[in-house]
Amino acid sequence: MVPLSFAQRRLWFLYRLEGPSSTYNMPLVLRLSGVVDREALRLALGDVVGRHESLRTVFPEVDGEPVQRVLDRSGLRFDVESVPAESVDAAVAAAAAHCFDLMSEIPVRAWLFETGSDSSVLVLLLHHIAGDGWSMAPLGRDLGVAYSARAAGTSPAWDPLPVQYSDYSVWQRELLEGAGTGLAEYWSSALAGMPEQLDLPTDRVRPVVSSFRGASVGFVVSARTHARLVEVARERHATLFMVVQAGLAALLTRLGAGVDVPIGSPVAGRTDDALDDLVGSFVNTLVLRNDTSGNPSFVDLIDRVRATDLAAYEHQDLPFERLVEMLNLTRSLSHNP
């Protein structure tokens, strides 16, 4: 048994605070054509769970502290159901709403919804404590390799993973013991005096407890606009992300957020090539503090953003949850710290 990584500990804390919920579920949904070999798929899913320890880890408490316990056997639950095509969306939504018991249940489940003789939908559901957005690529790739092999009557012939997630958890704690002071000093200085919350002229009152309900608003960036944004980024030796971030900071200032605009941004957290093919929760949150004071030109604002972002990336190994504890922020169930 090993301690949780800081990303896992954040999710564990929320799990214990809110109870089992689907808030941090991550469904991978694949529409399949042709006849699916159920047994080959079952074996392939077992192969993938066996390959990645994070997918067969439970999180019991020992002396009041959560630990990672990697199971020898996957214990993966794989359900096969026949579902009318017009009902498959509801079936997928119901599957994605499954509530994991992280203390005793591995954080992954699978469903195969057969909608016809040669059509089906596969739902592979992960809890965020076992994976992140990056994880979906190696997860899907490994499943494809394993299924092809099992359908042909063989075992998947993939190279062993150089490390497992528990190795990363141990490394992260050793890193913070050695370099944690320097990281803490940088972030304490970079965020000194920062507003804890942006006051924007919203038309709805913030709920006392976050509901996690939301929606998406679609819009189109034309090819011409995209090309111009890329050109501007190249001219300022910046990235497209930095240019868009500068635009967002300028917009928030115009909307009344002031000239000190902190923006939270996810970062992959995979700073070593050995982690690229691993399924696990590595993502971290960086606070990118934008200074829009003095009515700068847009290119000057991009230069400011670039300098801020490069420094933040250089110091990205400090977990966000450690930063929140270090700054001793006022905590609230209504918004992120």
C-alpha cells in the first residue's frame, strides 16, 4: 500500500465530503459497427485493467488515512445488454451516472449496449481518481490492441510499461520533500495579494453549494481568424493558448473584473516521457495571474501573459491542493478556491 498522489487525495476528499456521486465520472463511449466478439472484448478489458494498476486500485482508509491498494485481480464488471437504438442515449447516460464506491470497488466499469445485429455502443466508465483526459488515448489504444489480439485467439504483445501510477505517487512526494520549499516560495510570491474571487456582473446569484449543473455554448472561429491568431502568436514568440488567454483576460477586465485577473488552467502534469502511456490522474491546476493594468496594447498584454505562463509552467510541480493549503485561503462550497 502507498499513499495517494495529491491529485488522488483531492478527489478522495471530495468523495468523502459529498459521498458517492457521478460528478467526477469520465465515460469513454465508442460506437461500434459489425459483430462484436463478446468474449474477446471481455478478455481485452481484463488485459487493459491488468496492464494499468490505476484501474484495479481501491482506496480504503488505514488509521484514518486513505491509501492505494492495488488488487491482483481486476474484478472488472462488464455488462452486456440489448437496447433499442432509440433508447441507447438514455442507457449511456444511466451508465455514466454510476456511483463508484472507491473504498471497495475498482474505479472502472464497462457496458456493451447491442442496438442491432451489427451495431453496438461500448461505454467504458472511469472515475477521475484513476484517469484524466490524457489517459483516454492510451486507454483506447491499448483496448484496441488487446481486442484485436483476443479476437485472433492470442494475447496482446505490447511492451511492458516503464512505471506504474504508484511509482509516480512515491516520486511526487519525494520531489516535494526535496524541491517543495523553492516551489512554495515562487507561488507565494507570484500570487501575493491576488483577489480570491473575481466579481463579475452576473445575472444569477451564486448558490451556497455548487450544483455542478452547467451547459455548453457553441461558437465558431473561422479559418481566417484562426490563421491570424496563429500569426500573432508567432510574431510574439507565444502560443495560440497564450493569445486566447490574453483575449480572455482583456474581456474579463472590460466586464468589470478589475486589472488583476487570475485564471485557473489545467496542465497535463506528465513532465516525464515515461508517464505518456500511463492511465492515471496526473492533471494539475495552475493559477495564471494576468496583469491588465495601464491599458496595455494587445501585443504588450500577450508579452505579459507569455512571461507569466512560462514561469508557471517551470514551477508546475506544486500540486494545486498543496498551494491552497499553503495560502490558507477561505474555503467555500460555492466556488473553487
